[in-house]
Amino acid sequence: RGERWCGARATRGVAAAGGKYQFEVVIEDEGLARAGWSTAAAALDLGTDASGVGYGGTAKKSHARRFEDYGRPYGKGDVVTCWLDLDAPGGACGFAVNGEDGGAAFAPLPAALAPGTPLFPAIAMRNAQ
């Protein structure tokens, strides 16, 4: 725990040109979290470079340090689902909170995350677990 953002990325991901995938994150305390997808080359501060996309507890989606309104805020006790649809033209990803889908956040996917590029579940947190 600390005032700085810290991130992590899964070591197993999706390297497919098609299909639908998802993972879930349980928010266990009041800190801030941002969950999403990234390439192996992405910064661990998810959503701050061209190689990752995220959705934060402040109801913002992020990519390449651009933060835009999306979905609803989430926090302690919530379950965040991060989904990936590689069957959609150009691919798409979005997020749900407690089963309530916010729709596509990125469609098509940014160029660095195009279908066929290995993508990994990722999370960044500040004062959170």
C-alpha cells in the first residue's frame, strides 16, 4: 500500500484472432483500482500508454493517458468484469460492475491491441488491495 500507483500483469494471456474472453477482479478495500487489458510491452500504470486500456473506480476509461467518462464508479465489495470480444470488427473490450455491463469501452480496439496481438489481464492500484 502506498500513495503511488502500482501495477501487475498476468503471465498468461490471450493470443487469438477471434473469440470472447473475460476475467474478474474483486475490490477488497477503499483504495483506487484500474483494471483492463495490456500487451507485454505496456507500462504497469495501466491505461497511460498506447499498449493498454483500463477502467477505473472513478468511472473513467483510459488509454494513452486519455481519461474519459465510462460506466459507473466502483469500490469496496464490487466485482469488476473485464471482457474482450475478438469476433467484433477490429475487436472490442468493455467492463461490467457486479454483472451490470457498461457496453463497449473501446471498439475497435486501439491499434497496439488489435486482434492477434497477445493481450494480458492487468490491474493498477493505489492505496488498494
